[in-house]
Amino acid sequence: MENRTNRTPDIGELVGGGGGAAAGRQLPAHADLNLLRTFLAVYRAGSFTAAAPQLGLSQPTVTAQIRTLEQQTGRELFTRLPRGVEPTPPAHGLAGQVAAPLDALASLEGGGPQSGQGTPVHLAGPSELLCVRVLPALAPLVADGLQLRVAQGLTEPLLEEMRAGRHDLVIATRRPRGRALESVPLADEEYVLVASPAWARRVADHPAADGGLCAALRDVPLVTYAEDLPIARRYWRNVFGKQLTARAAVTVPNLYAVLSAVNAGAGYSVLPHSLCQEYLEAGRLTRLHSPEEPPLNTLFLVQRPGSDANPDVLRVGDRLRAAARAW
């Protein structure tokens, strides 16, 4: 009679309760733990390339191991995309079976990429939103022991970096294309047309004011962060129903610099309400226009597949969704 007291169970027993359950039948009788670890790393990272350094393997080795596991299970586990991979339904099922056992083994072995315990949360988004809204909202979690690594940038590059495994959470200004990245609406950001009080008075007293605000603003310098005036053009199109013909008088590197220049009296601009709210409330800036339906931009919270293995990622996501109700 076999003595099973000190024998290390194989992965089929760990995930299938002895191999009799339907879940266990997805795996061969003695599935290679290394293949399953590679599978889980790819599942969580969203690409072979991003999983490779986490595993200490080359990308071709990761690809070969996934191909071997697909042959052993008789199922395609990942759909290859131009950038990264998307788990198939069998992959979601397999991940649900093996994640907890592999995480437990990784913890017993002293940690590893699957353990998630004490791992920093990698968060990214627009710099101004991070400073004004996000970091203040997360400060209580940091005081409670959260480790946080924050990066700033534009949405498209940040999403590409997430697909490569660099970020756990991204606050995006648009919904990601495709189904590889999960996202939920976080908040609607209002945009406002603002200037210093001195410029606001000059606009109101301008001879062209009777012809409308657009006519009165023709002689006021426009401050922006980009030559193509993306935010201002959108405001003109959505609110005034016409094309913006003005050219930028001042271009600066970011929205913080736009706010600083407009506050100093350089001209007018269109800014996120969250960024200039305190200036408006203090009377340092004046809202030039209050449309019935102000232009809004929906912010999305995007989470990297598999990042919920770190419980702090879930804590950060929950905290941001709660805080965003007041944004």
C-alpha cells in the first residue's frame, strides 16, 4: 500500500481534487508545473514578451512552453494579437483552476512573480489627474501600508506599456480597443472655458461681444499644450457647433503649464474642471461660458489581466471607484 503521507501531490490532484472532477480532466495526468507557471505568467501579463523576464526565460522559450501545454491539453489557450495575447475561454477556466495552488506553492518557496504579497501596485494615468485627484484619494491606503509606483503619460502609450506588463492599473481618457484589457467607466471630466478676471472683463466689454463670445475671443491670446489645439477644438465643435479658427499664442508642455500661464494673465484656454476648480472658487480664474451641456470626457479604469493576484490592486481599484463618485 502506497504511503501518501509525505508525498508531494501532483498538480492534477491540487486542481482537480484527485483528478476525478471535470476541471482536472483538462490537464494530463502529470502536468509539468513549469508549463503551468509559464501559462499563468502569460495569462496575467497579457503577452509572451512581458511574461518572459518575470520567469527568467527568453521569449521563444515562453512561446514554446505555451505551445507544448496547448498540445498536452488539446486546447488553444491564447489568441495571438498584433500586440500581446488574449486568453481563450479554456484559458480562463485553466487559470481559475491553477492560480490558487501555484500562488500557494510560490509563497511556500519564498515568493515569486505569482505571490502578490507585499508587491507594489503600478498605477499610471494623466499627470494632472494623478496629482489633483488620484494621489490624494490613495493617501489613506499608503498610510496603511500600500506600496505604490506611479507613472504618468498619454493614454495610448500607457496602454501599450500595460500590455507589456509594466502597469497594473491605468486611468485612461478613452476605452481600450479590443477585449484583452478590462475597463470600467470611472468618472466624467468636465471641460471649462476660462481666463483671468482681467481678461474676462475685457471680453465682456469687447465691441465684438454682441456678435457672441467667439467673436469677442478673436483678439484674446489662446494658451494650449499642443499646436493642434485638441481640447479647444473639441469645445468649439461640441458647444458652439463651429470650427475653431484661432491659432495658439502660447504653447506649453502640459496642462499644469497652461493653468499657470492663464492664471498669470497670458490669455484664455479650455481646461479640465478638476485642474482649475480651486482657482475658480478662489476667484483667480473666471469661467467665460456656462453651456447647458458642458463637454465631458469619460475616464476609464483599466486593469491588467491577472493583476488581481495582488490584493492591493483590488484595494486601489475599489478606493478609486469610491472616490471618483465625488470627482
